[in-house]
Amino acid sequence: MEKKKKRLVIRTIILAVLVLAIGYTVYGTATKDKVELIAVGSKAPDFTLVDLNGEKHKLSDYKGQGVFLNFWATFCGPCEREMPAINRQYQVFKDQGVQTLSVNLAQTDFEVQNFVDRHELTFPVVIDKTKSVSTTYNVGNLPATLVIDPDGKVAKIITGELEEGKIASYMELVKPK
Amino acid sequence: MENIICACGHSNPYGTKLCEKCGRPLTEEGKQTKVVDMRYDGMAIRSKTYNTTIVDKIWNFFSNVKVGIALIIITLVAASIGTILPQAIYVNVPEPSKAEYYEKVYGLLGKLYNNLGLSNLYSTWWFQILVGMLAISIIVASLDRGLPLHKSLKNQRVKRHESFMKRQRIVAEGQVPNPEETLDKVEQKMTDLKYRVRRDGSALLAERGRFARYGPYINHVGLIIFLAGVMLRLVPGFYVDETIWIREGETRAIPGMDGYFIKNNKFILETHDNKPQDEQSNQGVNAMAKNYQTDITLYKQPDGALPGDTDNLKKLRDYSIRVNHPLKENSFALYQMNYRLNELRQMNFKLVNKANEEESLGQIEIDLTNPKKEYDLGNGSSVQILVYTPDFSGFKDGEPQTQTSIPNNPAFIFKMTTPETPKGEVSFVEIRKPPFEPLGENKYRMKFTGVETRNSSNFTIRKDSTIPMLFVGGIIFMIGVVIGSYWNHRRLWLQVEPDGRVLMAAHVNKNMFSMKKDLDTVTTFAGLPPYEDQLDASEDVKKSTKEKEGDNNL
């Protein structure tokens, strides 16, 4: 009886390990193209970038506050469409401890400045000249938005255009208690 | 499940075919055949012994050799279907138009092939599950057969029962005058023939090349290591395959290599100075590349620096990436994959009066990587750029739009101010098109005078830490194949009773010829009775050898 039990346990373990390995392979291959280096709940990698006024912005400086981190480019239609809404919500939430930081993907100062002026954006806009930060965050399609809580953890990752109601609810989500 | 008690008193596990101790056949079938089946040395195949729980049932399914063979065949067929048309990753068109490509080039078959997902066959879930099931089958079947076989070979008795010996293929019976001397002589000769000889009273066992029985199992271990290596590619950090485009003068973070930056200093394409001839002109090849090189500088961030912080980049080295000379750094390699020539980098315009275009108020040079808001021409004239779109795609709500950030089709809205037109004139200028003047006829215009271009290089960044593992797996696999194919396990059992009665039997898992050669030598030397090949003599030679083909070297 003892022997039989031992055999069953060993067989179950071997089969379970093999099935897990196959499952991992299938899952890994299926998600390979859209692998998220940053997972919800993990710590948002710190970075530092320079804005249009030459001022440095470091993500960890916002610790204790929620951060609405938006990756965009001027040639991306959905990015442009959601910008005014983000700007309005920034005005609502900036004094409640939720900051907005928008990262442009390696475009020229001229284009970015022009865009900012045209849409009268009031939040800081930094340019990822070497695409270092977007590589770290594995940003593929634009716009990409990460909502980061006051502890510096990623609360939400959204790719694609956001409507104003959603933007407000995500900012609400990471408002310091 | 009850154990089987042999006539010799030994208790064998259920499913055993030949008694573990004395070798008597235990099954009815075994008792009736002339030559016993020596597969796995008569041990119980584990899976065949128990079949109670669901785990046992799954286990037994995978342990079945027929299931294993079926899996191999299905996998082979599936894998070969993937070679009928090229796989999507090797089709050199942009991702969205791949479906179109299959239909255009291969017609209906191509469309069907792509729609069924066969163009990505090797990364489909069902193909991977198939390979995974094959792996399970290999592991389970090897455990089930290999372990009992090992146990049996390790615990071999020297003295075997008559019924075991008489059912071997090679048998000899007879009389010798000097029992002790005969045993000594056989021992001496077999030792000379590099057999390992053990004696137990009147019995003798000579054995050579036992490790040959392990060949198939070693081979399976190699295979499993290989498959595990392939699987490891999916684990972050083991395998990197990224691509990057870098224009001359640009510095970029290298994807997959945290903290490293690369600057493209210059791309060089040199062609052979040749006159196309024969086949070359037939195929429309008119330039042959002589050199294809990117001069780069590799930088690294200081330790602990954050992404995006490019203030204190440390220059590691300058390097020229050429064919067969990738940039190697820290187990990563950067290979040149592609290039793009003559992308716009700078555009030059002259501000001229339409009435007299010969006279210019000055020239502006617009660096497309960093356009300025205003260019002062010094003589009271200036040019302002109101809008710049690198890849103009049309107007939307009165605003010029750009579809990418690459200057494929640059367009500008200029505001020209001259002493004659102090309020400024606005003009929309698109490359190769007449200026568009939205606010009415202008006196002045921006006359295009020239461009400067730059090239870009495309690299792939590769790292594959699984290669040593694949290599080891492959080597072990080959070692297993060689052991199993070129060596054989030969055994000779001999019993010489004190009264001179001799009983001899021999077994080899393959290559009976080699065994017979050894037997001829030893029987002559020791004066043993002539042996008989029971399969040679009987009528069912062909039948029984055929039945045993394939598996009897296990």
C-alpha cells in the first residue's frame, strides 16, 4: 500500500511538471508578441526625462501621488483626440494628488512644442529622445497609458484611446487616501 | 494485484515475464514458446502492472509504445505540412499585408493555408501540445521500461534455471570430461575476449557491452534536454530577438539590452565597379555590394542610472559592424539586417520675390531633426515655421496631418516677413508641389534649393543562452544513437554439473553474427558441445525475427 501511494505521488508530480511546462510554452508563445514587461501590480520602473523647458522629471519624485503616465506621438490620431480630455482632468486632479506626465516618442522639439501650443496642454510633456523609456516600458502601440498608484505600483495599463469618463475614473483610482 | 511466486520461491511483481531470480518463464505463453522474448529482460513493464487511478490511466496511455509511435507520426506529418508554403515569419512583406501575399502568390491554396493558421504552424498551440505530448511519452515510456531493465541488468544471477536457458536462441547441451577445467578455460577465453565473467559454483555468466542496452534511454535524455532548451527560449532573459532602425547621427536605447545605447555614426555602402553581364543582367542585378558597413559607437549608462537619463553615458567603444562582424557585447550580438538610403535630413529654401526669382533675400537650412521656430535672414526679413509635418498626409479640420515621424513627405507652413511685407505672408509648402497660399496671393515664396540626406541602418539584437543546452542535448542524443547502434549486449550462460553435464545458452540483443564468432572461439578452445541456433532450425524463423524487430535492442 505504501509503495502504491508513493508511486501515485511520483507519477502525479512528473505528469504535473510536464503539463505545466507545456502550458507555459503554449502560453508563452501565444503572448510573445504582446509581452508586457510591466505587469499590473509590479513596480513601475523609474525613469528621468527632460521636458520642453529643459526641466528634468523623475517618476520617483511623484512618490506619494498618483501618476497618469501617457505615451504618445503627434502623428497618432487617437493620442491627439484624447489629449484635451487628459488636459481637463489634469486640471481637476492635480491638486488632489494625481499628476499627469506625458511622454512623446522621439519626435522633434518643434513638432512637440507646436502640438502643446495648439492644444494648450498644461501638464509636463517630456520627450523620450533615445526611446529608452518606451523600450523599458515595452510600449508598442500608441497611445499607451499607465496609471501608477502612490506607492509607485502599476494599477492599470491601457492601450488605445481613452474617453474622458475613463480618464477621470482612473485618476480617481490612484488618488492618495 | 498479486505477486507471482515462481517455482524457485522468488516473488515477482505482477506482469513479470521471466522470473527475476532464476529466469523461468512465468506466463503460459512464455512456457509454450521455444525462444523467450528477452525484451527488457522479461521484467514487468511498470505501466502494465497497475491501472487503477486516473493518474495511472494517463500514465499508461503515454507509456504505450504504440501511442508514442502514433505521436511521432502525427508530429512528423504536421511538421511537414508546415514546409509546403513558406512560414509567415519568412515572408518578406509587412505584417498587415501577409494574408494578401499568400492569396496573391499561391492562389486559393495560399489563402486556405494562411486562414487555417498553417502559415504559423510551429507556434500554434496544437503543434506545441503535440510536441509536448511526445515529450511526455518519451519520458514516461523510458521511465517505465528503462528503470526495470536497469534493475534487472544490475541484479543478474549467475545461475539460471534450465527452462530459461533452454528457451534462449542459442543453446548447447552435452558432456565434458573435466567440469572444473572446462569452466576455467571458458572463463579464461571469455576474459580474453573482453567479457566480464562471474562464477557461482557450477554456473558461469560472461557478459560484454551491457551499456549498449542503455543507448535508447541516453538518446531520449538528449532529446528531452534539447526540447527543454527550446522551451527555455520563452523564459525572459534566455532569448532575445529584437530589431531597431537607427539613422545616421541618432542615438538609441538598444531594446533587450538594458542600459546600452548605440549611435549610428555612418552607414557605408560600396559597390563593385562592374558592368552587368549575362545572368546578372538577365536577373536585373546591376550592383554588387562590396562593403556594407555601419560605424557605430556603443555607450552604456553608469550603474544605477535610470532609463531616459542620457547625461552621463559612458563610451564603451567605436566599432564597424560589417557582414560576419557583428557587434558583440555581453553575450548579445548586433547584426546588420537592412538599410535605407537617402532619407531627408535637411532642406534648404531661399526666400525670393516671385517677380524676380533670381534675387534672394537669403537662404534657410532646416534641420529636420530639430527645426527652429524662426530663421532670421538679417536684412529685416525672417521666416517663421508655423507647422512642420514630416510625413504629410492631408488636411483635417484645417490642420495639416502627418502619418509618421519619418520625413518621407515633409510639408511646412511658413510665415515670410520682409521689409516689403511687414505683416507677413503665409504659405503652405509641400515637397515637389507649388506653394499653396491660403490667405491670398503672396509676393514672396520659399524656393526649394536643395536637400541633404542621411542613411539608416537596421539591426537585429540577438542573444541565445539556450545554445549550449541545445548543443549538449544534441551531443547526448548522438552518443545514445551511436551506443545503441554500434555496440551490442552479449551474454553467455554456462552450467557444468560435477558429473560433466553441460548446459550453455547465449543471448545478444542484436548482431548475432558477433556472438556466434565469440561462441565458435570459446567452444573450440574449451571443448564445449556444439551449439544450436533454435531460430535457424525452426520453421518460424522469419516470423519470429520479424516480430521482434525494432524493439529487441531495448
